[in-house]
Amino acid sequence: MIRRQFLALAAALAFAAPAAFAQTTEVGGVKYDNTVQVAGSRLLLNGAGIRFKAIFKVYTAGLYLGAKAATPEAVLNAPGPKRMHIVMLREIDANELGKLFTRGMQDNASREEFAKSIPGTIKLSDIFSARKRLAAGDAFFVEYVPGSGTTIVVNGKPQNEPIKEPEFFNALLRIWLGNQPADGQLKDALLGKAAAGPRDPFSN
């Protein structure tokens, strides 16, 4: 009897182990590390999902924080370093993507908040304008470190000196987590609520 119980427990652990000790999370064919190191801090993958435009997959996005957060307010107020990591799933005009990000920041911030993030917004637009296009597989992340600022890294290469204004990074996060998010299902996924799935072809 004891032997049978031991074997049953061992089998259960064997099936549970891969999920419990997985080091990555796969979304849209892209693997995100479940933990990363930023400025000496260990960050957790809070959530990851796919940005859809109609029925088309545009990019995947993963949000990293020092501790799990389930609401936009908790994310924005979280202390310590943060990272937003994006991997393109299709080719896109980089200048147009920069404009969409700027519009998303403007739509989700008060006039005063957006004004404080303008220097960083201009730098972000300049970085994308210089690249012309982003191809499928290209990746970039925006990383915030308190006391240092926000750095944009494209395909592993830092693109700027840190943007000092702390308002910039939160304005950027509101593109996906604000009241008018770029994609409602992606917002839920980044908050760890659901994975972004297939779309109604007539939805935005």
C-alpha cells in the first residue's frame, strides 16, 4: 500500500515538474525567460501576450517586474527596475510604429503627464525613424532603472543614453495598460489574467 502511494506521488511530481520548473514561457512562437536580471535585480515575467491588428499578429510583448502585479495601478506604482520586451511577428514600418506608440502615450495620459514625457517620446520617435523598418524576429525592450532612467535596446544594442524623466516609462506602459490600450486582450495577458488568443476578424 505504501509502495503504491509512493509510486503515485512520484508520478504526480514527474508530470508537475516540467510546468513548475519551466524557465521560459512561449507566446506566439516566441520564448520569454521567466526571470531576468536588470541592474542587479531579479525580475519576474508578469505576463506575456500577442498584439493583434484585426486577425493579424503584429508582435509579442512581455512585462517584467520585481513582483507580480495584477492591476495597471500596481504595475505603474511598482518599485524597482521594470522591462517591457517586444518581439516582432511581422515586418512593419518602424517610423509608423513609433508614431503609434506616441499616439498611444498621448491617448492614455493627462496633458500634464504627457508634457513631462515629451523629451523621451521624441527620443523614442528618433530611434524608430532611424531604423526605417522592423522585420519579423527583431526584438527590442524598454528598460527602466530608478535613479538612472529608461534605456531602449534594439536587437541587443542600447540606442540611447538613459531618458531621465521617470514619467516617460509609465507613459509608455500606458500604451498597453491604460484606459485606451492598444489591445484589450494583450492588456489582460500582461497583467497575468489571460493569454491573447484568436480574434474576431471584425474587431479592432
